[in-house]
Amino acid sequence: MRFLKYFITVFITHSLVLNAFEYFSKQEISWFGNLFQGLFFGLIMAFTFTRYSKTRTED
């Protein structure tokens, strides 16, 4: 469940950043490219967050 939460957060944030960059730079970036990059980046970051948040050391 945490993986899904991280994935959705990173996916939406990354897609919004790419769309804002496209809007302000007046470049033609395809919607498919934005969604694919957001999907790929979201999967990597969600996996990283869930993997390394479990490695806490207890005293």
C-alpha cells in the first residue's frame, strides 16, 4: 500500500513538472513521453522509497 502511495505521488508530481516545463519553454513534448517518463520515474522512486525505508536500525 505504501508503494502505491509513493508511486502515485511521484507520478503526478513528475508529470506536472514536465508539463509546466513544456508550457514555459514552448517546446513540443508529447503527452505519451510525459506519461511514460512519469511512469518509469515513479516506479523507480517508489521502489527505492519502500526498499530503504524498511532498513531502519533499532537500538
